[in-house]
Amino acid sequence: MKKFGFGAQVFTGLVVGLILGFVARAGGFEWLANFLTWVGSTYVQLLKLLIPPLVFTAVVTSVANLRKVTNAARLAGQTLIWFAITAFVSVLIGIAVALSLRPGETSTVDPAAAGDPSTTGSWLGFIESVVPANFLGLTAKASEDGAISIGFNVLQILVISLVVGVAAVKAGRKAQPFIEFSASLLEIIQVALWWVIRLAPIGSAALIGKAIATYGWEALGSLGMFVLAIYIGLALVIFALYPAVLALNRIPVREFYRHVWPVTTLGFVTRSSLGVLPVTQRTVEKSMGVPTEYASFAMPLAATTKMDGCASIYPAVAAIFVAQFYGIPLGVADYFLIIVVSVLGSAATAGTTGATVMLTLTLSALGLPLSGVGLLLAVEPIVDMGRTAVNVTGQAVVAAVVSKREGIIDEQAWEREPETVRA
């Protein structure tokens, strides 16, 4: 298995999952579909379980180590700038694709499918999401049957961690044991994370199998052109824009994609940037040479606000689709609004991360009917896989580019085999 690379293992898992998914759907084997759902959900749950302690200990430790870095503020600024640059070009790609294919005019979706979304975006959502609700950044929700589910807000955990880290540094020698404890706990969490990452081929097989068995491809009938437009836009971003950005910054494109492949694949099957966050952060640190001090800050932030798939390509294509479907003409000012909302909106909806929320923000800015969101829900799982794959890949791109431009990247990392293939 050591000779059988991690990327190849994940690819094999995808193939096995596709076969199992088609078998479950074609044969009507509900027990197999339920089993795949359970295995996939358990794997994502294990990844998410590690996020709060990983972010907290990594940020506290990195803040203490940032005392050795003189350009910390510049790193943060460069990160946000590159977030905006890639989002700007991505939304231009989305607009161009939608205007070329005109998916709203060729769709046969039933107008009765229109319906107002259950959640909408808000420009105050970002501020509300940043202010911690409690010290641990945890949330609890009670369902109708009385069950209580516990969640967390990564942005709040990030803010809490930064405050605690800075306070520990200011406290001086008395806080040194706490800093050392955080660093030690981080090492333990990373070992546990490695164990979970090794299960990625199994998790990938279950997740893609569950997607095939549950959703199939029947929904593509009336929205096929819309899905095609989304995936063409996503492909242009991941296979044209990102390689161009990497090449301009003299980062080896082939090596980057060889290292990021497991991250992209897991993003595709899990449909969760947060669920893939532990793998993304480990990959950029160990396989791309991004310093831990920078990655510990940049990757949690990117996982909640850097979404070229969900916040640029999708809302651009979907908004134009809705306008075309209802016969509402859009002018130059409207396209400008799409660009502004896409570049800034992912941060504004970070507390309620989701492409549907982002789309409602875009539709509201354009004055388009929010009921148009309901037209697209039938293919939401299918397009969400591609969107998330682009999201997590773009997050790694920015981390590598900023590290390279600031001269803090480990150049030798590109020559090594990906760290995640070695036990």
C-alpha cells in the first residue's frame, strides 16, 4: 500500500464507489444505499470532529511563533487580495459562460418548481458570524423530534484562537506552559488526523456511491444546459485560471495538482470545504511547503470565505439563468453588481456558508425574484460536488501563491512525494 500512492488509492475508491452506487440504484438495494450513506457520513463526521481543536491549537501556536515573522500583517493583506483577484476573474468566467450558453432560455423546468428559499443572505451576516456566541464557538439546535445537534462556527473559533494567542504572548513567561501545551496538543491532533486521512479512499467510495444511489442523473433532463454551464465555468477556473495564476508566480503547475489531487477529490465527494479543511491544511503544509504559522491562519479563513465555485461561478450563472427564465433583461450595471456581490458576498455570508444563501444575496441585489432559487434545487447536489472541488483547490492555490510571493515557502517540498502517502 505504501507503493500504491494516496492519490491512486482515492481514485480507486471513487471507481469502487461509482460501481456500488450504480448497483444500489439499478438493483433497488436500499440496504446498500443506507450502508454507503452511513459510512460516508461517519467519515465526514470524523473529519469535522477534528476541526475545532485543530484550528484552536494551530492558531494559538502559530500566533506565538509569528513573533519570529516580521511580515504577518502583510501576509494577511496579500491573502485577502488574492482571494479577491481569483474571485473577480472567476465571476467574469461565470458571466461569460452564462451569456454564451443562455441556459435560462433553453430550460424546460416547470415554473411551478419556483419557491422562496428557507434561508437568505445578509450583508450583516459576516459581522454577526464573527462575534463569538460563546467561548468555544459552539452552537446547538433542537429539532422537532427533540434531538439536539451540536455545531460550530469556524470563524468564531478563529477569532477566539487569535485573541487567546495574542493574550498568551502578551502575558509573557507565565503563559509559556500554556503555549507549550497547545503545541503538544497540536502534535497529538495531527497524528489522529493522519489516521482519519488514511480512511479517505473508503470515505470517498462511500460518499460518491451514496450520491449516485440517492440522486442519480434524472434531474439533468430539464436543467441539463444549466448544469453544463456550471461545470464548464468550474472547469475553466480549475484548469485554466488556477494554472495561469500558479505559472505567473513560478509555482510548478504539474506538481501542484499532483499534491492537491486528494484535496480536490475529497472536496468533490464530501461537498464540504469545512469537512476537507484538516486535509487541506495538512496538504499545503506538508506537501507544498507552506509554513504552519501562515497556514494555520489562512486555511480556516479560506474554508469559510474563499469559494470561487459557490460564490463566483454559481451565483453568476444561476442569477443570469433566473433572469433569462423570467425574461428579465440585465444591463451593464447589473453585471457589475454580480461582480461586486461575488467578490464581497462570500465573506458576508460566511456565517451561513452555502451557495443557495449566496445566490439569494445576488438575486436580491439585482432585484430578481427569490422564488427562482427553487427552480435549481433539483440539481443542487450534482453541481455542489463540482463547486466544492473548485473551492478547496482555490484555497490551496492562494496559500501557495502568497507563500511563494513572500519568500516563505519551502521550495524543496515540490520535489518530495506528497507527505500524505507515507505512514
